[in-house]
Amino acid sequence: MRVPAIKVTVEVMSWLKEDFGHEGWDTLVIEEAVPTGASVMDLLHTLAGKYSAFGKKAFAVEQKITFDYCAVIWNGTFLADLAELDTELKDGDTVKLIPNLYGG
């Protein structure tokens, strides 16, 4: 039996695109199909399985997403902790991945 899928748009910004094998100034846009009921974290694990450079950096610490590597924005809302990554995705949602920047 096939699990129904929904489509989610993933936008990857700035130098983070390199970990997805993409170069250039444009935003990388990926249309990803995930099972109905999937969470933002499930989506991140799916991306990590497809893009190993992203997976190695994003889940570098104890196989948990590291917010030091990137910020996750779901439909315009900044997801600031692991519990928020359990948010269920709906068809047509947008998830943006933005590298964290540090400066002084």
C-alpha cells in the first residue's frame, strides 16, 4: 500500500547551497515529496539522506540537528528548538534553511 504524499518547498539560502551541490547567487528551491503526517524534522532527515554534506553538518552532534549550522524557518516562523521541529507539514508548506552567521 502506498502512503499518500504531500509536496513541500525547501528554499536553501546563501553558502548553505554548496552542501546541496549548488553554486551561484540564486536561492536553491527544492520541491520535496514527503509522506502525509511528516514533520519538519522528518523532512530534514530526508534531505540529509539525499545530500550527505548537509547531513554530516546538520546532524553533526549526536545525530541531532545543530542550530549552530543553520536556522530553520517554516512558513515564515523561525523554529528555535527541537520540539518545534516536530511541527507537522501540510501540502504547500515552505521550509527555508538559512546558514547562521557570526560576527564581531
